[in-house]
Amino acid sequence: MSRSAHPAGPRHADVLPEGHYAAPPADLNVLDPKVWARSVARGEDGVVTVAGLPVTRLAEEFGTPAYILDEADFRARARAWRTAFGADADVFYAGKAFLSRAVVRWLAEEGLNLDVCSGGELATALSAGMPADRIAFHGNNKSAAEIERAVRAGIGRIVLDSFQEIVRVAHIAQSLGKRQRVQIRVTVGVEAHTHEFIATAHEDQKFGIPLAGGQAAEAVRRALRLDGIELIGIHSHIGSQIFDMSGFEVAAHRVVGLLKDIRDEHGVELPEIDLGGGLGIAYTSGDDPREPHEIAKALTEIVTRECRAARLRTPRISVEPGRAIVGPTAFTLYEVGTVKPLDGLRTYVSVDGGMSDNIRTALYDAEYSVALVSRASDAEPMLVRVVGKHCESGDIVVKDAFLPADLAPGDLIAVPATGAYCRSMASNYNHALRPPVVAVENGEARVIVRRETEEDLLRLDVG
């Protein structure tokens, strides 16, 4: 069946299943540890717990929808990345995945650096006490005010994204009597195996300066001539939700080739190379992500081999995991409202959230898992589509999944692996109130980002 279009975009709900969805699991009560936070378990009474707390109690205390984040899991994953790369490399948490002042403090305590890409993210980082020299500032269109604030704060590095930005940062830094450390982001022409909108290293997109046509080499020439900046390295980011390391191998080969050209032309060996982030996580049981130690070993070997072949000293490596740290540590807790069977097709399960708290399904055609968490059930599996309450047929949270056939209004269901990009990209569509983020640890729960209120919405509306 072909898709039709209407003014609000594709009508995803018009596309009916064609029998290609996976078979139902043998037991709907089993929680795959691959997609759930590490402390999540189903208790003897059938209620799912996280860090020892029943989700029923969390729903009663904090309401639904709510993002429930396992703090110990977050810290453990951050430590795993720090340990995997060791003292000779830098790990920058990509704040765009999810950022709050509590998260900034966790990162600082676990020894990670932080990557920000807006004035708001920078303000959050500084207000929570992250040392400025451990912050990197990304973005394809940083304003003069954002750059000035970053330079004044003593930020560790600014990643330059265009010829205009090279001059802009140099001028601002020089006017402040400073010399700002910078990297140049290059697009290396690698097409990551991911969605078009999150593949970021092919030439036809907004990020970076292409290697093609000598543009990146020219950017280096200009940066090396300017007194206000100190060029410390090259940055490359090839996409997001990537499982295959071959793209990084090609990217590293091309970036090291640029480093060699820089040495041969300017007599300078840049000391750093940043390979970005984008490593995938498991959203469903079919996903098979790599562990941090495997990624560290592979990337280090790739860069070392390429530099040896080019007769270069191996530069200090930086990586930028965001989703890979926070993504698996959280799930979104919903209450079921309407259960609507469509004979011979599927059952639509409407929850009290939707695309306002998880836009990724509509935006990227992302896949998620889902489970009944307020009780166990021995009922037969039914094919469902979990949808939100918004006035949009593309308001889909989970496209195709199986839930027990006795699912009823008032039940709690949860969607795992929503720690990354869900709260960060949340909206007030239909004047929805963005959910809270509740951190749980050792049998205790606390709000780290509170739920929005109607007063919050009305306070912004000045009439």
C-alpha cells in the first residue's frame, strides 16, 4: 500500500502491517537485559522494579508519563567508557543526548569531559560546576554571543564548523586578549549505515568542512595563520546509532591523510584527533551493540595503524559517546488510556504521552520495545501499535510490538532505552507538559528535572 501525504506530513497510520514484523516472544513477562537499565527486574508479584522501587509506586508518586533513570547504571557506563580509553585519550559526553545539572555533576565525578552545542547547554554545564577546560563547544552556527561566553569562560576547545567561524572565533578571542584552542570539523565523505537525517559525514549536509576539493586543507591554512586561535586537531563525526566499525576505519584513514598533508605543508603535527560518537545501543532484542572496551580497542588500533603507515606520531584520541551512556539507563513509564482493537489488523494502545515525549519514531522511523510493567500476564500476545494522545496520525511511540491480550486502561507500560534524545527533543505539542526525569538509586527516587506545569506554559504566554 502506498503512502499518501497530507499537510501535516506522512500519515504513518495508513500503512498497515505486511507480515514482516517479528514473531511474538515466548514469554511476554521476560525483560531482555539488553534493552533495559541494569537494575530493572520483575518482582515475584509481577510488578517491575528499578533500583528496588516498584514502578507502581513511582507512578503514584511522580505521575505519568515520566522518564525513570537508573543513576548507578549511568555512572557505571560512564566509568566503562573512561576506563576503556584510559589516561591517554579523552571521553567527552555528548550533552545533546540528555543534559541536566545532576548529569553534569555525575560526569565530573566520574572523570568525563562534556561536549555542548548551544548556549543553553553551556550554561547548564557551567552552572553545575563542570570545569570550563573540560568542555568542548560544537555547532554549525554558533552566535557571536555564545562564542564570547565560551572564550571568556576558558572553554577547553571550540570545534570550528565553517570558514566564517574560523575568522569569527579568532576575532572574538583576540579582542578578549585570549588564544582559543580549536579543532576543525571535517566531513570525510563516509556514508554511515544509519538514517539519512543522522548520517553526518557525507558532503551534502550542513556540518563541517569537506575534505573534497581541498576545502579542509584550506581551512587549516587559514586557522594556522590567525593569532587568536590555536589549532590542536581535526574532528570527524560520521553519524549516529552505528554498529559497524568499518565507517570509522575509512574516516580515520582520510583524517590521518589530512594530518600528513598538514605536516608536509606546514611542518606541524597536530596533537589531537576526535572521532566523534554515534555508537549504537540496543532498542530491540535484535540490536547488537559493541561494548566500550571493544570500541576503544578497535578505534585505537585503527588510528595507530594509519599513523604508522603515514609516519606520524599517534595523536591523542577523543570520542563523544552520549546515547551509548545515557540511552540504556532510562525508560519512559506510561499509563494506558484507550485500547482499540482493529479486527484482523492490530490493536492500538493509546498512552498519556506520545510524540511530545518521544519524537524519534516519527522523525527517524525508530524502533522501540515495550512491556507491561504494573503486573504479569499469562494472556496470549496481541500485535499492538503504541500511540500517543496528540492530534497527529504519525503520533507513534512503538510501531509494532506484542503486549498481553488482557491489557486494559489503567495498566502501566514502559518503553526502554529512552534516556537519549527523548527528553532533549521533547516538545509542548498540543500544549503537552513535558515529563519529569526521575533518578533512582539504592531504593530511593528523586526528581532531577521536574514536570512542567500549566503555570509554566502560561508564564511564557505574555498575552
